[in-house]
Amino acid sequence: MSPQLKLIALDTEDLAVISTHVQDARVQTSDIVWRQGEKRLVIGMNRLDWEQTLAGETSPRRLIAALRFDRVLACKSRNIDLATPDKVLELVGIEFHPAEAPGGSAVLMFSRGEALRLDVECLECELCDLGVDDLVV
């Protein structure tokens, strides 16, 4: 088993690395947690283990991971219905659009046109693997 990944993004280049690792991750709407009072958004996900795939392993596996954004001023969604907690979204990638430095917007884009836009004081993002998901491939 490859070591668990823990990445931190404080700029656009760092976020591009995290975006690559979460490409094709599956996210249930119930695992999107906006903690407005803490200025934090946490997303639980099943991400594809790209390191294992690129190392030539025959069967792909998914890892349970958490993606966290701190210093979030606002969280807006498009085409995401939180009333359907079992709906599964597929994450395509994450982009950062700078505004007045050091702030801007992190945009999480999903495969069927869904999106989350996070207006942030500054970019503070962390991706952390929590374990292997033996049930989902």
C-alpha cells in the first residue's frame, strides 16, 4: 500500500497539484459540509489512487479522503441539490481565480455542470487520505 497522501495548497500551483489528485473523485452531497461560523468547507470523497495506477498496478482502487478549505467567506453552489443527500457527484477539477490579493475564488467543477464557488480571504486548502475504500472501485 502506498503511503497516505497529505497535501497543502497555499497558492495556485499547489492547488493544481491537489486538483490532479482529486480528478474523478466521487462526492456524495451529504459529504459536503459548510461550516460558515468556522469559515471552513470540508468535503469527504472517494478519490482514485492515481499513484497506484501510474505505478502499474492492475486493479484501480479508491481512497477515502477529506478536502478542506479554510478562511472561506462564502460558499455558493450551482446545480447541487443538498436535499438529495445520496446523489453522487464526480469531481472534474479545482481552479483558483484571484481577486484582490491574497483573496479570490476556488471553483470546484463537477462532471454534469455542478459547481461550488468558494470566496476565500486567501487560499488555504488541504487534501488528506483517510484510508482505503474496499467497497468502491
